[in-house]
Amino acid sequence: MIIYRISDLTGEVHCMDLDVTDAQLELYDEFGVLLQDAFPNLTADEREFIKTGITPEEWDEYFGKD
């Protein structure tokens, strides 16, 4: 599913194709289920994107790699 988010760092709109369902998104967005519980199949970078809209590339640019 293509997910769109606005980056908390830059304000730019980004999209990412993630292996998530509408039900998972509803658990997180509507019911406040923790990211790691709603999306156990995603990587930390993918969960960060859902939460903040920050892409791995932006993260590296602003905070460095590792």
C-alpha cells in the first residue's frame, strides 16, 4: 500500500510502498496501538516513516548514518 506522510523535518510530502493493511493503519491511527504492535512486520525505518514522515535518506542527511 502506498502511504503518504509529511516529513516532520522538511514539511515535504513523501510516499513509501509498505506492506500494511487498512486494519493495521486503523489500529494505529484510530485506536492508538503502538507502532511496533500495529506493524510488527515493518522495519524500524518504515515505522519511523509512518510516525514522522521522515525517510531513511532524510534521516541520514540530518542525523548522519548510524
